[in-house]
Amino acid sequence: MFIIGNLLQAIAEIINLFLTFYMFIIIISALISWFHVDPYNPLVQMLHQLTEPVLRPIRSHVPFVATGGMDFSPLVVIGICMFIQTFLVSSLRDIAFRLK
């Protein structure tokens, strides 16, 4: 059973690393949106391609006008990522620890 425990722990660590990395991408994308940058810059295009598929559905549910024109979708995505880290990753780590 220790092999399954190690596998679950590895999966938990990969998910945790991916979510942390994606939160940094969301933060960088949000910070870049505050400044006038070249939209044809490859870095800006890459950030847009990585974040827009996740942010677009949230923007459709969060009213833009009611928030005074502020885009809170990055905060919502970061909150969801933190919830997944707290719930799923911690649960996988606990299960892995018990299987060892």
C-alpha cells in the first residue's frame, strides 16, 4: 500500500505545484492589464492564451457594471485555486500518509 500512498503524494504535489504556478500566471496577467503594453508581444499573448479560457466564463457571471468597472475574475480564480489547494491537495496528502 505504500506505493499507492507515494503515488497519491506525488499527484498531490504536482497538483499543488500546478495551482501555485497558475496563480502566479493569473497575478502577472492582472498586473500587466493595468499598464499599456504591446498586445502583440509574445509574452502578453501567451499570458492571454493561458488565462483567458478560465477568466472568460467567470467574467460572464460576475457583473462588470455593478463592480464599478473593476475586473474581479482574477480574484475569483485565485480563490478557487486556493480552495482546491486547501481541500483536494490536503485530502490527497492525508490519504497518502494513512496508506504508508
